Amino acid sequence: MTDVAKARVFMSGRSQHVTIPHPFRFRSREVSIRRDSCSGDIVLSEGPGPWSKVFAALDNAQVPANFLSAAERDKRPPAARPALDALFSRKAPSRGKRQ
């Protein structure tokens, strides 16, 4: 079963903070946050560490050269999304020159 503990929530200015109990503390200074679409729970996740370690692990993974052959790649054309195309084809409004 998953460990469960209570944490104190408090406001500091306009930011909300949560005290993390000692057994749940993160090793990093930054975490990812997301809301679970099914339960609505907020999930904090610690990243994999420094990017240099991530890239070193990828370099050492010894992925075979034919891991993703041309035959295995998805070659379908992109889906038509006129609303999205229209959104990105709009020009940003000009603000005028600053003086």
C-alpha cells in the first residue's frame, strides 16, 4: 500500500505552499506538477536529474541502429485541423512603436 501522510497548506502572498513531510522530501529544487484528469488529484513528480545525466544515460543505452526502421515509422499524413491552422496563421496585432 502507498504511504500516506498529511501536509500543511498555507498562503504566502499570492502563492500557495505545502509543507512536505520528511519521508516525502524531494532531492531536487524543482518538480513537475500536473492534475490527474480522472481523480482531479494534484501530482508532483521529481525529474530525472540534471540533463547531463539524462543524455549520458541515452548515450550508454546502446540502442540498435534498426530500433525504429523506416517501415515501423508512422507514415500517415498529419490530420486536417483547420481551426488550429487558422489560429496559427493569424498575425499578431501590432502595438505601435515605443518611445
